[in-house]
Amino acid sequence: MMMSEYLLETLKPLNISTDEFSELVIRLLDYGVINRDESQVETTLYDRYMQCADTVHEYLSVLKVTLQHDARFCFVRAYPPGAVVPGLPSEDDAAFSGGFRVRPTQQEVAVILVLRVEYEKSLREGKVDEKGCVLISMEALVIALNNLLKRTLPDNLTERKTIFKHLRQLRLIKLKSEADLESEDGWLSIQPAITSFVSDDVLNSLYPDENKSAAESDMAYFSDVKVAGQD
């Protein structure tokens, strides 16, 4: 049986067309993540994924693409072949491909690490809302970035917007408006998907022995982590 015939037979009882299935898979491979709370489009696609999750997993397994579904916070993330998936056993013999894998820039890596640390801290303190999100001010982010990695956000507003645009595409943050990036009085929301993006091993590496210097080793370590990214 051809794949197209198999899909028709599998999807018909679910009232999902092959075009709708294709839209879902393409979105997953293009964005790397679908978050139900992100938009109406992603609400529709996530609900469609829930209808045909087994078929999506089976279809993408042929490409050695791994899916990680967080039912609590309603998001599903796609990992390319050979990627290390937090919380899932590694496949030592998995194929390697650089296809839709994109490494964050060093500046993005720094911000992501700090956001992960701040998320973990708020989690321990019970400062997480019912959707698993954590609010942090731009001022607090700037201070934490300096304290933890001795870095600052770009002074150039265009460069700063580019960083946070990419983090938003990865569904790691939400912004009420871009105006929040222009002032330390602004706020952003750290999304629970950040826990699937930065593993506990990476997080723990930020707390080395007292006599070790963390910043450079952490940056180098995280920049080598294989993630599913955006074009």
C-alpha cells in the first residue's frame, strides 16, 4: 500500500483530510513546535495533532524525527535526527543530519540560559501561573544576565528585537508588545516549553564548584546542543 493510500485510510475515520494532515506536519517541521496557547492557528493544529498523534509519530519516525508532547502545557516539539531530547532516552545509532537544525547565536544562548535559570527559580518559589508561565521584567533579565554570564543585551534595538523574535518563534517566551523590549519597565512571559529546550544537565552545569569559572564553559556546552529551530 502506498503512503498516500495508507494516510487516506487512517485519517478518514478521524475526519481529517490529507491536506490538513500535511499542514500539521509542515508546520511542525517548519516551526519545530506547536503551542496551543500561542494563537488560534496553533490551537487548531494542536487539537488536530491530538486527533491523529499516532499517525503523525509514525509518519515522522520514517524521517527519524522525534516528537515530544507535553500534555500538561499543551505543546508538541519536533527534534531532528540525532538530536538530544531532554527527558527521553538517546538513540546512539540514530542518523545525523543538519537539515532543519539551527543553532542559536551566542547572544541568544546567553538569554535562553538565563531565562531557564529564572524559570527554575520561580518554579521552586511557586511563582508559576496555571499555564506554567513565569513573568519576568526586562530589568530582572538584564541583571540576571550580567550576574550569571557577565553579558548584556544589545544596545541596538533592532538586534535586541531579533533575539526575542527568535525566542518567540521557538515558543520560549511571549511578549505583550515589542514596546516591552525598549524599556526596563517591560515584561515578558517565560513559557514552560523552555524546560524541554534546555535540559537539566545544562541547567546544573551553571552551578559548578566554587573554584571553576562557569560562563565560557556553559556557553560552549549549550551552543553544541542539537535543537530543532526555525528558518
